Amino acid sequence: MIHLPIHLAWEAKFAGPVQYRWMYPIERFLHKLKGYVRSKACPEGSIAEDYLADECLTFCSRYLHGVETKFNRQERNYDGGQLSTDTLSIFSTPGRSYGNLHVRKLSHALHNATTLYVIQNYDGCLPFIEEYKNMLLNSGVRNVEEVHRKEFISWFKEKILKLYNEGKLISTCFL
């Protein structure tokens, strides 16, 4: 199993995306057709009959109003709520908690550590990180990484608010 990833890049390059050569949807459809067989003496007849009945019911169910069908029922994992468009796309999915509600408060140090981790791993913030580290180096700070870890978040907030107030930021995704 460790050897498999070596061939995946080659296969993707020469064979193209997997969805164009994947057999899973075809096998799944064949399994559905196999379920239509009632008579082993004449399987193609019962497959054709049940497939036609399924297609007719699907067609008719599109025009039924007030009756729950597979076309008008809610998604299986629908949690309610509205999609948010004023935040980053990864945070816009609505949801609700599962099980009992447990409110946990982060300590100030843990909150700063998680905020710094997210900011440092978001590619959109790399120019700001480089600007701040260059500013520290130019001012003669000896331990740049420690100062960066302690003071970057507050500098970053001030910088983003300043850019936003000047109208140089298009969206409010950093706020």
C-alpha cells in the first residue's frame, strides 16, 4: 500500500481525471438493474419492465405537488440555517451542534496561538507576515520569531483595519 502513491501522479498525468474512467457509477447502476430481476428464466424482460416503471414514476413525481418525492424533499444532512456570504467560503456552511451543548472558553494564550496558526497557514496572509518580519529585522530586533509570535496578531489587526478604512481592501474576509 505504501508503493501505491508513487503511481498515482503518473496515472493522473497520463490517464486524466479519475471521473472519466471510474467504473463505480456503472457498477452501481448494474447493481440497481440486477435488483429488478424477478424471473431468472427471462431476466431481460423483468429488467426492462421495472426500469420502464421506475422511469414513469420518476417522470410523474416531478409533477406531483404537495406530495414528498425524492425531488422535493430536503437534503439528508440538512441542518437548517442560511448560507453566509460575508465570510470565507470554508466558514459559510450552516450547521448545528450534535448532542449536548458544551460551551468552552479558550484562554487568551490559546486563542492567540490558534489565531496565529490560522493566519500563518492562509496563503493570503503571507505578504503581511513577510512585511512584519522585515519590519522587525530592519528595526534591529534580535529574536524575531518570539516577537512575531507575541505581537503579530495585534499588528495584523491594526494593519487590516487601516487598509479597510482606506478602502484598499475589497472584502471584509479578514475582519
